Amino acid sequence: MQILDAIDSFVWGPLTIILLVGTGIFLTLRFNFVQLLRFSCAWKMISGKYDNPEDDGDITHFQALATALSATVGTGNIAGVATAIAAGGPGAVFWMWVTAFLGMATKFTSCTLSLKYRKINPDGSVSGGPMYYLEKGLGQKWLGVLFAFFAMTASFGIGNMVQANSVAEPLAEFGIPKVATGLVIGVLVGLVILGGIKRIANFASMIVPFMCVIYIIGALIILFINYDLVPGVFALIFKHAFQPTAATGGFLGATVAQTMRFGVARGLFSNEAGLGSSPIAHAAARTQYPVREGMVAMLEPFIDTICICSMTAAVILVSGLWTGVDPETGKQLTGAVLSARAFNDSLPGFGRYVVSFGIVFFAFSTIISWSYYGDRSTEYLFGARSVFVYRIIYTLAVPLGASLALPVVWTFSDIMNGLMAFPNLVGLILLSGVVARESEEYFSSESHACTYKAKEEAE
């Protein structure tokens, strides 16, 4: 276990973070701040106004976004944010925002490539993701195989058993046995994923808006009640983003480097920008223009990190518990426990239910969407016949993860999740010229719906 922990620390260490952030900076500059210039157009794409049912693909722009969001909006939005603040101080939130902004350019690039190099199967279904643009675009199939193996393996841990355990733990506090929780989740997961991407997307498009809105409303109620403290929250975030945070209460203090490290690491873990998972879902979008789906994908880090993670952070900072000590017991607070306590102190008797709701729904939706990432990776490695077997094994793994503490499995899958980034980043950097040509062609032609169709409607 010590060896795995050491590997995990290296994989998710400074080198990976530097590569992910550096790639985000490079792509932001390469595409002239596309996340700002095309932000409004991205929202228009998911309205359904420009969808063409005759185009290749399995799902709409909105369904592709919902599917990808259901995988990224997970326990990291609750526990991960609290961990970043508890370890790096309030300034960590600022660096989470920075990674989200840069991650928007990374998502644009990876999902544009995923659409361009996707595979249309004989039955009309779609397969896509980094493994296909690494093979077909870069001509390096071995990198595609590596990515697919890492993604398939990670799906059972980060995407499945870890999430199932995250659901079972809070429900156990209400007297619900973990085994029962696992069995129920397993059945529900099986009913959804055995229907493939269309059923997964239909489920995601219904549950994602619902769970996000409920969680955000709960946080906004707390911020409204404590409106006089909100300006101080922003002052804390910006102040400590650039200067050390002094030790106070149970907080041991943090240097600017520590603040950056924890904020960037948790931000990247939350929105998964650069890891290569989301392009698998976006590849299924029904469109003939890869750049359109690239724009849609930019909204993921914005919604996941800038909106939802910020809500968790604001509630924790407003509560004053970010120093990490329970004023009643003197015990250290971190992770989901810190978030739950912050919500409950602000909304006594109700706040903890908001967090429990968030953990249950966020984790369950993650299990659903990660199954698709795993089955596309399995298909790439072993062929179409292996997909059904994968889905059965994936479903059976849910109650196992809910019932047992599997630290070795979790750590190993965490390593696989981090390793996904390395072949993917190679593809993004070396194929960025392809995305530049696609973008230039799209934005200068009549297929650029946001410009030309608006003119037609005006006329």
C-alpha cells in the first residue's frame, strides 16, 4: 500500500499539475481566449436551436453536456472543495477558478478533436475519445491503447466503487445499511447503463439540471441569509490567493505555493480538464461540426467549478469553519464533514440534508456516466462484444464498493485516472494545429450558426 501511495502522490504531484495548467495556458493563447470570445455562442448551442436530427451522432448537444457534467459534478464539488480550503486556506478558491478558466480551453480542444476523429459504427452508433484522435489524428495507436486501458481501469474505482461508497456512508448515518444502499444503486445503475448512451443521456439530461439547481438554491439561501458576510468572503479569497494565510484556530497556515497547489489540484480533480474523460461523452453529439461541440464542452468547467464549487466554498467561508476546528468538540474538520457542518450551522436541521442530497445525487450520476467512458474504452481495446460483459461487471462492482472499504482499489484507480492525462496531453498539444484549422474554417463560414443564422432571422 505504501508503494501505491507513493506512486499516487507522484502521479497527482507537481509535474502533472504543471503539465495540465501549462497545457491550459498554451491552448488559451493558441486559440485567442476562445473561452471568452465564444462563451455566449456555447450557450446558444445547447438551446437545441441549431440541432440537426439528420447529422451523425446519438445525442443532442445538451444531452452530451449533461452526460459529461454528470461525471464531473461529483463528490469533489463537496468534499474536494472543503479539503482545498482546509489545507490551502480561502485563497485556494481563486486558484480553482483559474484552473476552470484555463480548463475551458482544454475542453474546447479535446472535444473538438474527439468529434473530428470519432468512429461511426455500422449500426449508426458512435465511438470517440482521446484513443481515437491519438490513433487516427496523431498516428500513435499505442498511446490510444494506453489511454483506453487507464480509463477502463479508472472507471471501476473513481467512477464506480468510490462513488458508491460515498453514497452509502452518509445514508448509513440515517440507519440505512451499506449493503442495502449498494444493492439498490446497483439495480438502478444496471437499468440505466444497459440501455447504452441514449438512455444514459436521457437520464443525465433530467437529473443533472435538477441536482445542480437544488444544491445551488440551498447554498444561495444561506448566502442570502448571511448577505452582509458575502463581501468579506470575496475579500478573503482574493487576499489570500497572493499572500500567506496566517495560522488561526485549527488552521496551521499556508504559504502562497501551498494555496496554489491545493486550489489547482482540487480544481483539476473536479472538472477533469485535460484528463480526457469528457471527450468520450461529447463524441456522441449529433453534429457535423466538431467546433460546435468544442464550444459546448467549454461550459463544463464553468458550471462545475466556477458555479457549483464556488457555492460550496462560499458557504464554508461564510460559516467561519474554514479554520478547520469544530467549536463544540475541538475536532478537526475537513472534506465532506466540513461541508456538511458549514451548511447545517447556517441552516440548522436542514443544511446537512442539502449536503447529503448533493453527495447522493452527484455520486450516483457520476457512476452512470463513467460507465460509458469505461465501455467505450473496453470496446476500443477488446471489440464490441466485450461491452455487454463490461456493463455487467461494472454493475456488480457497485454493491461491492458501497459495502467495503477498498483503499488499495481506490488508490490504484486514482493512479489510473491521473495517468489518463499523459497520453491525452500529448495529443492535445501536437494536434492543436488541427483544431486551429477547424476553428478558422468554421468561424469564417456560413456554418457558424451564432453569426449567420442570427443574421437570417433578423432579415
